Amino acid sequence: MTLTLRQISLLVALLLTGLTAGCAGQSPEARAAGDVFDPHEEVNRSIHGFNLSVDRAIFRPASNGYVSAVPPEIVTSFGLFAENLSMPGQAVNALLQGDLPKTGLAISRLLINTVLGMGGLFDPASDFNIARVDTDFGETLHVWGFGEGAYVEIPLYGPSTTRDAVGVFADFFTNPITFARQNPADNIGVYAEIVRRMGDRGNYSATIDSILYESADSYAQARLIYLQNRRFELGGDQDTYDGVFGDPYSDPYEDIYAE
């Protein structure tokens, strides 16, 4: 799919207009206090139920089968490959955020891991002490001053916010790989991301299952975990979130209500 610069500009303008409207319903004081803004809870819960059905019937068994049948080092390599494919888009977002050092890191990781890491299947950049990069258009909008807006659950994707939902859509168009004329396969970034998510779902199966199928209210728990994780990632109060989400090496799906 090829879009002209004018079409992309129009798309971004429409997205930002929708984001501004979506953020208008919550006061700055409420956002600052960390309150949950979920005016579409009834619809969100319906989508959550649909996502649970898809996970139970398809994604969960496929992911568990994937990590059981494929050696762990290969699962890791496929995850690294997906991460490497995201580096051009991450470099664009870092640049849009005005973060030149992060832009340089993303480009360096892309070049080193593509050339020396067999297209990104391995991570020699980390061996050279080049820090990992993890950003997206949702963070770019945060840097530009847009509030997170209402909580939303996206079909087949999961928890998000108005701002991050716009980011998920925009990231597809801000990644230069999307517009490359000689891709090894159409939508390779999408396929790689699905495989990466399958690896994560399989590797964290027990803790994810405890949230989705064993908690009293899986919707409320998933919402809380997502919002607190995301707010911490974007610079939330360390005192507020430390101990649950402050450790970057902790299990991202940890049951926060476990004794």
C-alpha cells in the first residue's frame, strides 16, 4: 500500500482531531490524580469478552503450542527479529519527540543487528552496550502534550487508551518499512509482531491466565495493570508505581493482588 504525503498528512490531522475530542471529557486534575476515565465501559467490557473468547479458542492454545514446540532460543530470535523491524518506526518517533540520542540508538541498533545479527535474529548491538529502545507514537503524542483520554479495549489487541489507540494505528504509517518498495514479504512487520506476541503469551501463560481467567473481574484488573504500567513508562510518579511496575525486569503480567 502506498500513500502520498498529502494523504498521510490528512490522516494524521484526522487522528489528532479525534484524539483531541476524545481527551476533552476528562479534566486535567483527574488525569493528574491518576483516576481511571472509562466512559465507554459497557462497550469495552463487550470487546473484552470477545477478546477473551478469541484468546481462549485460538491465541492461547496456539501460543502454548508454539513455545512448547519451538526451542526457546528460536522463540527469542523471532522476538528480536520483530523488535528489529520496529526500529525504523521507533527512530521516527524518537525524532518526532525531539530525542536525538534515542534516535541515534534506534538507528545504530537497526544497522548493527541487521548486518551482524542476520537481519535481526540476534542482538549483537546489546553486546556493544547499545541500549535498547522502546517507544511508539502514543509516547510521541504524550510528549506533544496530548492527554491519555478515555480507556478503550481494542478488538484483537487488548487494553489501550484513546491516545495509545491512535498511536497503534499511526505507528503502522510512521514505520518506513511500511512504504518500502522491496519488502521481503507484504506486511512482514505485522506477521513478525504476531509471532512475537505469541511468544510473550506462551512464555507468560500462567500469569496471564491468572489475570484473564482466575481473577474476580478480569476486565478491571487488566485495565488497572495496563494504565499503571503505561503511566509509569511515560514518566509517572516513582513513589506511586514502584514496587508493582517500577522494576523493568519484573514480570509485566504479575498479579498485583497476589499475597
